[in-house]
Amino acid sequence: MVRHYGTNRTQVGELSLPAGPGPHPVVVLLHGGFWHALYGRRLMSKLAADLAVNGVAAWNLDYRGIGGGGGWPAAFDDIAAGIDALAAVPGLDLTRVTAVGHSAGGQLALWAAARPGLPAGMPGSAPPVTVAAAVALAGVVDLVDADRRGIGGGAVAQLLGGRSEEVAERYRMTSPIERLPLGVPQLLVHGVRDRHVPADMSERYAEAALAAGDPVDLAVRHDVGHMDLIEPRSPGWSVALDWLLRI
């Protein structure tokens, strides 16, 4: 079921509902692609179907990306509006909303969980629908570090409109490691064979989150690469699904 949460053609999500009566827990799926408009929610369609089979509603979001009117603050406005649109959908348990993102979507998922702590007036602040848990699959969880390493061919600077030393406040408001503690359970899954986002980024984030008092689980897998994590039969996704069903 495709639903629009705004007037732009990319402000759309696809809702996959499990069989049986609700209210159902919800997973918001946020795709990767280094925030570029070239990529979309189809990257996460297999995971949406797998979640629905396992009794969880999946809200698979598109959002304005770089090259399609996205970047700062549009992409963040879209994620916030897309999640908040769940308030108008019947049959959902809004006390059990989890954000799951892959790669750049991992950054967005953790940012979505951090929305209650954002200062008034910032994109995404004062959310009517809050995220109770978050999962980052090969997530870009430290935007300053990602910018300095040139991850995604400079995509972070394109997203935020400048390098980390040029628009430092935007990095502080959007980088998950800068928003700690998030105050919700988190899972980070990363593959050692990842050639796009280094696994040590998730390792350092988990260490910082635990030090800040957040409940965080980390799974670093030696048998998966970057894209394996969005394949339902991969061992990396199995870790995430088991965690989601447990919480």
C-alpha cells in the first residue's frame, strides 16, 4: 500500500502489513545510497516483505535525495514527516516504532531516534511519533569522520552543504555519535568485508554509546559485505531480525 506524506513525488512510503488484526508494531525502513536521489525504497523491499511475514508492519520510506531537491534540511524534514505520518494510519502500535536503516539510512534511523533531544526549531524536533528503538545496518554513524575520510565520494558534504569545519552545527544536529545518548535500545550490524563504510565506525560508535549510558548491541560479522545486510537470507539480516522480534 503506497501512501503519500507530502506533495513531492518522492515524499511517499509503502506500507506492508502482516496478516491478522492489529495493532501491529512498526519498523520504518530507510534506504541507503549515500543520500542520493538515484536510489529509492526498492532497496529495502525484500526486508519489508520479510518483516510482514514475521508479524511486523513495515513502512518503507522514500525521501528527497541529493540531486533531487534533497540535502539539508529537506531530507531530514522528509524523514520526520514520513515517520509522523504514521499517526494517521489505523491498526498500528505507535508505542513500538523502530527505525531500521542501511548505510546512509543507518544515519537517518539513529537520527530519527534522537529527535526528542533536538533543540526547538531544528528539523525533526518535537516529534509527535517517537522512535522507540533503532537499527543501523552498515550505518554511517559518524558524519564528521565520514566527511574526513571522503566516504561516499564526499556525499556527507553534499548532504549538509559543506565540510564538517564549515557547517559544524549541522553536523552536531545530524551525526548520530554527536547526539548520544539517544535513550533508546540500538543495534549496529556491520560486515568486516564492507568496502563502502568501514566497520570500525560502528565499533567506535557502540563504545561511545555504551559510555554515554545507552543500551547498545553490536554485531560485527566476518561473513557479510555492505549489500548483504539488506538480503533477507543473509546472516547479517538474521541478526537484526532476531533482535527486532526480541524487543
